[in-house]
Amino acid sequence: MFKFGFIGMGNMGYAMLKSAVKAFHAKDFMFTCPSSERREQVSKETGVQYAESNAECANNCKMLILAVKPQVYDVVLKNIHDIVTDETIIISLAPNISTDYIKVKLGRDIRIVRAMPNTPALIGEGMTGISYDIKEFSFEERDLLEQFFNSFGKVVTVSENLMSSVVCASGSSPAYVYMFIEALADSVVKYGIPRQEAYKLVAQTVMGSAKMVLETMEHPGKLKDDVCSPGGTTIKGVAALEEYGFRNALIKATDACYAACNPKNQ
């Protein structure tokens, strides 16, 4: 019996597996996905055994990670309906699929962990929000879950009604950060800095600024104020960002993301 099984090996599943296998062992994992070429490629890269079908993967794994798009969940849940047991733990990555929905589809009160990781998991710097009923899990199972999620970054536990907010805060937001890096780099390439140097300057600044928030525990507004000298260059840039709706654009992006996480009749 494998400890972990991945159904789906897209960008997110691959990112999690690639880092997790370094903290555990290849023999602890199994995965499957529709493409035989993809199965061969990932198995060769990671040393992880693959299954030929969703049912085979479910039949051989203790914790089953559903790393597939929400629109194919019903098909996957049908594939594993008669395979999963009371000993199985489902780890669901879908942003808009509730625990109750999965239980109804599987026809049993199975144990479920909802999780929202992000793609920096690929380099061990992911951020994952998880939600589960702690009373349903043994100490050993909870410890294994913690080890798993920490193997590709940081993890926070929230109530299930906050999972859509987690999607907004960390699940989707790497895309916004990449857009910020690209736009700021473009803006200084315009003034003569070579593109690769521009990316390095901006990306390192983003990483360093994020570490300042995490390690100093200072309010982001205070850290911003520390950079803004009276009448200086930075406060003029901040004023321009405010004038052109920087904060409002991010809030609107979150509103759109949250709405997409909560479609009607789900």
C-alpha cells in the first residue's frame, strides 16, 4: 500500500509530487493520468510508479490526492466510487467542490481534506490552505498530513467556509505576482536596463519584501512607510499607483476570483 496517490498530473499535481518525493521516498507514491506519454515522463523524472487507471491508483493508496480540474471530478469520483474504503483519505484540490458534494458522490461518509496549494510548491515554496475535521483523523494520520503539506512549502488550517478566500489569497494570486514582476521589469527595460537584469532586480525585490513581512511581522503599511521618504521618489510612485487604482484593481481581482469559486447551485 502506497502512502500517497495522485490522480492527475497537471501543473499542480506535478509541482506537489516533485517536491514531496524529496521529503519522502519514491516508493511512498503512486500516480496516474490519462496520457501514457506523460506517465512515462513523470515516472522517469521522479522514480514514482504509475497506475494505468484511476481505480488502480485508488485501490493501492492510503491518501488519494484528486489533482484534476473541477469539471472532471464527477468522472473521477465515479471511477473510484466502488474502490475507496473507510480507510481511504481523500485530499481534494478543487476550489469549488465541497466536502459534502464529494461524500454524496461517493455514497459514504468518507474522510476528506480540502486543500488549496499553489504552483511555487514546485520549488518547495508553496503556500497551502487546508480544511478537515481533525476529530476524524488519528494522531499518526494528522502528522503524516502535516509532513506532506510541509514538504512543498507552508500550510495553514482554516474552516471550510474560508477555502474560497484561500484561493484568492494564495491559490490564484501567484499569477498576479508574475504580472507585477513582468510589468515592473518592462517599465525599467524602457529606461535601458537589459531584460534579464530587470527580471532579477524585480523578482529578488519581491522575494525580499515578502520575507520582510514574514520575518519581521511588521504591518505591510509600516514597511511601506519605511521606504517612503517625505517628498522622495518612492512616495511619488506610491501616489501614482493610488491614482491609477492599484489597490482597487487587486480587490476587484479578488472579487472576480471569489465569485468564480462560488458558482450558483454548487
